[in-house]
Amino acid sequence: MNNDEVKYDTGLKSSVVLLWILALCILFLIITIISIVYIKNITNTPLSHVANQKIINIPKGSDLKTVSSILKKEGIIKNTFAFNLLAKYKSAERDLKAGEYQLSLDMPPLQILNLILEGKVYQYPVTIPEGYNIFEIASLLNKKELADRKKFLLSAFNSNFTKSLGIDANNLEGYIFPDTYYLSKGMDEKVILKKMVDTFKKAVSEEISNNYQKTGLIQHQIITLASLIEKETSNEKEKSIISAVFHNRLKKKIRLQCDPTVIYSLLLEGLKKNEIIYDGNIRKEDLSIDSPYNTYRYGGLPPGPIANPGKSSIHAAMHPSASKYIYFVSKNDGNHHFSATIEEHSRAVRIYQPKKNNTKN
């Protein structure tokens, strides 16, 4: 073989190699384009255009395979392979967050994946009514499976935790602001309580700090008094009058004799004994229960709030009406009859509460 033949053979081989390289590059480009189109298609195409929403639970410790299987079983995605491929493409296999998610059939897989990656779990709306005490709030959250009742109460009555939230009290009663909260299942009870206390601070702290001094009471006593007002009436027009009654009795050193404080004393006794003592009724013997919260037995305000008052009750505690009333009795229609003398009060009791043996006097 002469030199020209060698050169020709070498050139031919080089051309063949170049053609193979070019063919492979073209093939790779085609595969890449197809893959991109496929991934875009599966990431942006929902299973359905019908917004049928579901709450899907992703258990703790779930891997990618488990998550995609759950989503397919619930009818949220069609193809587990495609979903797994998408997660791996985003290097997200180990970043999936457990929890409950509100997903719908009209969500494309990419949106579903991003929700789970970001941990945007579904939050349940729960409304804390004005006047609920900690026991009622704990039971409400427990019923909705948003908190464990016992853990919630233990945290709420933990003095160290209370002070860590900036509340100068032994427990959080009175400082959980009545409002609508959005909570997710699995939230720590202390996180929930902090959220509620933060809402209290934003809602009323400024008003309290600007007005409490003229009452002669400290801030904690204002919340305590507001809780008594809240439990005595839901009638907004009467709150400042009831506030005046309590202020007048405090000045005259007359026991407040507030029935809700007896109920709260029974609830605390039940917490101490880990049993239910208050069954919805106050008996005559309950009025003498030995508790600092019992305003039939002890003078002055109880040591702390007996419920969580709303904004209007807190306002009323700091702005009592200019009246000389010392007594009030329920008229059984959501209103009260107020009296300045024991004689007038006794007549009102005979009219409105003929069977009532124990009155504020």
C-alpha cells in the first residue's frame, strides 16, 4: 500500500468517526428535546380540569415512592413514574415534607410537588369564642384533632413557658385572644399557644398600657376583671355597667360574689385531681370551695383571669360607667337589673329569680 492509499484510508476512517459523532450529537439533541417536551408536558398538565379538592395526608418518614403511590391512590396524579422522574429531575427526593395538603385534580404535578417540597400544609380554620377558658379551648382543639388536650393544658399552665412569652403571670389564662386561627395538624401545642398570645399582644397590649393606670389596677388585674365581665354578660351595652359594679364593690371592699369564679375554681380542682368535678351545675356547697379564685369566699379580684376576654370586655374593664350600682341580677332574657341598694336588689331578685337562694349582696 503506497502513501496515497494510506492517507485515503486514514481520511475515510476520520470521516466515518466524525459522522458517528455528529449522528450521536443529533440523537442526543433529539432525546433532550423530547425529554424536555415530555417533562414540561407532565409537569404542567393536570389530571383533570375539574377543581375537585381533597385533603391528602403524607405521613412522617414517607419516601418519594410512598408519596407518589399515595397521590396516585387518591386520584391526584395519573403516573407515578412521571412524578418520580420529575422529583428526581428537581433533586427533591429527600426534601418532601410530611403533613396534610389540600390538593385538587386540576393541579399540575409540578404545583403538587412544589407544595409538598415547601411544606405548605393545609391549615384548618378554628374560631376561639370570646369568654372561652383554657379548658374549653383545649377541648375544642382536641375535638378538631389540632392539639392534644392534656399537652395543651400542661403548656398553658406552665409558668416558665408563660413568662418566656413575655406574660407576667403564672399561666396563659386570659392571654389567649379570641379570634379565628388557621392551624395545621401536627403543630406543637406551644407553637399554637404562642400564636394566640402574639395575637393578644397585637390586639390589645397598646390599649391596656395606655389606659390601665387610671383604674388603680395593674395590667394583669385588668385582664382578670375583663374576664369576669366577659363571663357575666355577652350584652355589649351592659359591659361598662357591670364593670362599674365590680369597681364599686372593690372600692367598698365588698366581695364580688361572681358565679363564674366558682365554676373556674371547680375546673382547677378537677385539673389538680385529674378528674371532672364541674358537671355544669353550681351547688350551694360549691360556693364555699376553698380556692383563691372563689370570690364568694375571698375578697378582691381572683389571682388571675377565669377566661379569655374579648376586646370590648377589656375596654369595659378600663372604662366603667359612671354609676353607683353595687348589685345586679339576671332578668333571664340576656339583660340584667342593676341596683344601688340591697333593698332594691332584694326586690329585683324576688321578681326575676324567685327560686334563687344565693344572690350578690
